[in-house]
Amino acid sequence: MLLRPFLQPAGFMLCSVLACSLPTEPDVQNAGGAGALGGAGTNGGAGSAALSGTGGAAGGGRAGAAGNVATAGESASGGSAPGGSAGAGTSGGSTGGAGRGMGGTANSGGTDGAGQSSSGGLAGDGAAGAENGGNAGLGGGGLAGGGLGGAAGGSAGAGSAQSKFLVFLLLGQSNMEGQPQPQAEDRAQDPRIKVLAYDDCAAVNREYGQWYTAYPPLHSCGGGVGPGDYFAKTLLESLPEGYTIGLVPCAVNGAPIDLFRKGVARTGYDLPPDNHWETGYEWIISRAREAQKTGVIRGILFHQGESDNGQSAWVGKVQGLVNDLTTDLSLGDIPFLAGELYHAGCCAGHNTLVQQLTTSLVNAHVISASGLNGVDQYHFDLAGQRQLGRRYGEKMREVLTLP
């Protein structure tokens, strides 16, 4: 018997001593028709066979032994999966607020609006499939090894393992990366919190672009504790069983907002893994689309501004960045959480511009840095980073809706 999260109106929380149930909503990313399970194919590594169910992909499921075979016609209704919507799906939708579009679902032929193939969905591949959590057989028309789902593109519908892999982008500069070095308590791990490796780092045995159980540093090999660490730990406390958090770190030390903007040529700042990117935006999109193969992007965490201190054009540039990401990744109006800069530092005055983001963007929220201490004029200390991350997590609890 499958247990689904209790459906709540957006913003409402049902709390107990142990956890809070978050509201639910249908998925708008990678949507499309779910068809009959395709021809037989084996699922490599520790992944599992994907059985056609009630719509959605079996993305990243863990079940069964390695190499289980998904034979043709294994569907809940004798060869076809009832869930999902066939054909082109819906398109761009209306523009919300200050131009932040509602996003779109998959186009016909199994390709979503951002150019990502959504045909069939994923059932996990090898070790990564075993790590991502969830159960196989939840999705419709999944991809099990070489077996493709039926007609139109796969779906990350409610209840699927892919829809329960909640992805969050981490954007900004050095305070998002984190400067203070972790202590033993910061390195505590939970297999339900994953990170898409930022670079090739032998010190933590990570390879760029692969999923691993998260612990600091989330960003570069020499990084420290940033808000992403305690954001994930705080949010996880409220998630029902079966959900996984996937962090996609994209911060760059010292970077101005122009580094991340679409169409703005990069004039410095090395980007992993091999520094070949023409723009920082191209790099972010590449990492985000890789994450969408496993889960669904549910929010953006942002902490940047020291390198643009006091520049009034910054607000419009951030707005443009968010609008472009929303459109190109078909995100819809997911929460955008922007953190204040260090109150006792050089750039405290920039926080008046940070506050303006809530009126220029849909579903944008400011995370207070009040009372936090620093190690210099720019950077929070370890206690400050832990608390800042908790504040990001607490706000996401309030505004996140679950699939």
C-alpha cells in the first residue's frame, strides 16, 4: 500500500512533536504522457526494474537486486500506464508578477521546454540509483536500462520517486559557498541529503556531476560550511518518509551578479570541472538539467551582493537571472530565498536592495542575517552559517509545497 503526503492548502502546516506535513501540489516539470513500459531492458548497477504505475517516472528508485529485468507490458493496467497526460502537455503558461513565468510542461515527443529528454523517466542507474532512495514501480512508463516508456514523454507525477527527490539550487558567492571550516558535528551525514558534486575533489572522494551523500564542503574542495548544509538538515525534519533532498551548489567566491547572467560573457572566475564555459549561466543550466534527470527543482537559495554592493541595477539583474532560470528550466513559481548580507560588515547597506527582491519577484522571500557574527567584514562565522542555514530551512518549510 502506497502512503502519500496529506494534502494541505499551500502555506498550511500540520505539526507534531516529530515533524510537519507540508502542502502538496502537482508537478510542472518534465510532465507528459506515461505510456506502456517499453521493451525489455535491464537496469544496471544497484538500480531496480521500473514497473508502470499511476504516472510518473521511477527516478532513482531503490528496490530489488542489481540487473533486474523490466519486461514489456509490466503495467498496472495490463500494458499501459493510466497516469500522465499524453501529447504536448501544456505550454508556457501565464507570466506572474514581474515577468516570472509559470513555466511549462513537456513538449510533444518527450522533450521538455528546456530541451531535456523526458521520455519514459528514470529508474536509476547503478550505484546512483541505489543511493537516491524511494521505491521502484511508482512511476509510469519508466526507463529500465534500455526499455523506454510508451508514447509521449515520461512524467514526474505525484507519488513518483523522481517527484520525491527535491532539488534546490544554491547560487551566490563566498558566503553561499561557506568560509568557516567544519567541525565533527557539521560532518554528520544523512543518506536522504545528497549533493551534486561541485568539482573533482579527492579529499572527499567526489567526481564532478555525480550524486553523493552530502556533508561539507558542498562547494569547492577548499570550501567550508555554508547555509546549504543546515538548510537541508532543517528542512529534512519536516519531510515525510521517502523524500530526498538534492543540493546543487553553484556559488563562486567573489563573483559579481554578472557572472551568472544569461548572455553575459565570463571575464574571469574559474568554473569546474575544466573551465570551458563561455558564461556562468551556461554552467548553472548544465548542472540544473543534470539534477532534473534525477529529481525536480523545488527552490532556489541565493546569497550574493558583496561584489555589487550598493549598485541599484543589481535588483533588476537578479530579477532577470531568476526569470531566465524559471523559463529555461520550466520551474514555475518555485520559492526564491535571498539571504541578507552580514549586518556588521562592509555591505550592510546593500540589504535595502535585497529587501526589494520580494516586490520584484514572485514567491521571493528574504532570510534575515540579524544577530549573526562574522570573521571579517564579509563573511559569517561558523555559528552564523549554521543559524543562517536553519533560517533558510525554516522559511522553506513555510513556503514549500510537496508533490
